[in-house]
Amino acid sequence: MAASPPWRRRRLVAAGLAIALVSAGVGGGVGALVADNNGGQTIVTSAGLHNTVDSSGGTSPAAANTVSAAAQKILPSVVTISEESSSESGTGSGTIIRSDGHILTNNHVVSGAANGGSLTVTLQDGRTFDAQVVGTDPSSDLAMIKINATGLTAATFGNSDTLNIGELVVAVGSPLGLNGTVTSGIVSAVHRPVRTGDSTVRDQQNTVLDAIQTDASINPGNSGGPLVNSRGEIIGVNSAIATVGGGSPFGGGQQSGNIGVGFAIPGNYAESVATQLISTGSARHPYLGVSASTAEENTRSTASSGNGAQIRSMVPGGPAERAGLRTGDVITKVGNRAVNDVDSLIAAVRSHAIGDEVEVTYTRDGQSGTVKARLAQQPPAS
């Protein structure tokens, strides 16, 4: 990594793919270089910083008109966020969700402001405002900031639970500092577990996204910007991309771009967290009360190898223990969601609400069983 500027390095892993967040640091960006399963190199970079309109692949006139209509609807609500601190600077995106100046973005876009940094928001009409952090939620990589303005055009949320694979989506933001950039693509997958984390920060909390995957072009600077449906409604918050290249993204101010594999936080989940951040400055999340490892990664396990999350320990009196689960059990399903590894377990639990009763399928000594667990509120990180 280059000595200056001190970019934050982030790493994600989803289904064997390395990924990174997408906020852009000055002169380069955030990224990680890892080996993929084929021995090649996958560079994962964070989406953070231009005015262009790009439609992925060939599009029919009807589709182009739909993209244009969606863009015109959402553009007045999309902002560019510039962060300055003593150690770093960067650019990301955000969406006005209330006319009084509340703006939803990624936590990693504004995290430096929590340590004495400053935030500047630029609207589509060119006006700039200082911004204050209202609340942050590192575990979901979401944050709420506010500017002193009224009468702004607020975006509306769509229903991300009704998304279909292949459905048209539009991404808007400030890739590489180019504000108001519009790109389009489709929903490539839903419920994709994606892990983020900063490998250079000791004990930093990792984030697991229950992500929407899209091939809409997302690049450094797009972080925190909206992914919208054909009606211009928010159905996701752009957060991460996977890129492939042969060189380090840190050297010479170079950063690889999008290869058609981007990830967004689902809009329904983001809206729930946003409401909590505005009300209390923090967000609550459900948990099962277990510490687990991917079953096939635990070489000392007596369980049969294969997919699943094996319980290593449980919170005394927590949801899992009360439901009758035991240490060593391999969880294979939560509700109607298959659990293939630890990340998919976290994502499945996070898709529910505190107090929900969920059916948990597990294997124990080669036998399959089910229990019902009532999810509790996750305690604050110690």
C-alpha cells in the first residue's frame, strides 16, 4: 500500500469472490488484492467517487426510455459527499430521504467524520452544505447525515422484497467524482451474503450484507448512492464491487473499475435502519446468540463435511440455547433460507426482525432436526 494517502483497505468474500466497498479516496481508492479460486487475482474495491449516462450492454428504445424516466425521478435526490480528515479524504454518494435534509449513505463513506473530520454535501443544482452525522450503524454499513436545508426533493423507497432476478435497475451516484452519473443493468441475484471489513484496522467489526447483486456499472465513488427500480424508487444502497486485474490497486494512483459484479444493501432493510438512525442515532438488530464457523472449514469437527454453520459456542440464555440447539450442531437453514456458511447464517438472521420466531434446521450426529427460536436484540459490541 502506498504511504500517502493512507487509504483504508477493505475486503469482502461472497461465494468465493473477493469484494470491496466503493468509496473513493483521493488519488486512488480502497481495495484489496486476493487470489481467486482459479489462481488468478481478484481486486475488490470500495464504491465512492463524474456527468455521464451509461447503459450496460445493448438496450432497446423502450428500456432506454425507462432508464431515463427513472433517472429523472431520482437524480434531484442524489448528492455527492466529500469527507476530509487529518489522515484521509474521499468522495461518496448519498440520497435525500427527507425534505428537511436527512441523507442516507454508507457508514464507510462518513466514518472519518466521526474522528474530527468534516463532511461537505453537493446537491445536483450545485449548492454545497456542511453536513453533520446524525447516526451510524457499522454492522449494516449505513449512516445518516443531515444538512441545514428545507424544501429538498426526497426520494421514495420501493419494495425490495418483490425484486425479480433480471429486473431492470438503475444506479446513480458520483463515481470518480463525476456527480449525477447514471448507469443501468439488471438484478443479477438477491440474498447474496457479502462480507466487508478493513484488514488494516485491528478488531474492526466486519459487516455482512444480505446483498442485491447487479451488473449495473458501479465504481469508486458510488458508495451510498441509490439503486432504483424502473419507477425511480430506492430498492438498494450501492456499497461494494468486485474487480479483476493483474496489479495492485494501491500503486501509482490506479484503481480498477467495475466488471459487472456490484452489491447493494436491500432498500427495505436500509429504510428500517434509516428510520432508527433518525430517531435514536443507532440501530437495533436481531441475533440468534451463537458463535459459529463454516462447517467444512472446521477440520476438527465430527460433523459430516459440507455446507452449514457449526455452532462453536452459545450465549447463555440466548435464543439458540433456549430453543434447544447445542454446541456442535450444524445449522443448515433459517426459515426458508439455506445456510451454507457463517455469512449466510448472519444474512438469514438479519433478514428477520427482533422478536420473530424462526424455524432453524440443523444436523446433530448425522441426524437432521428443527427447532423454533425467537430472535432477540443483539447486545452492543463490547
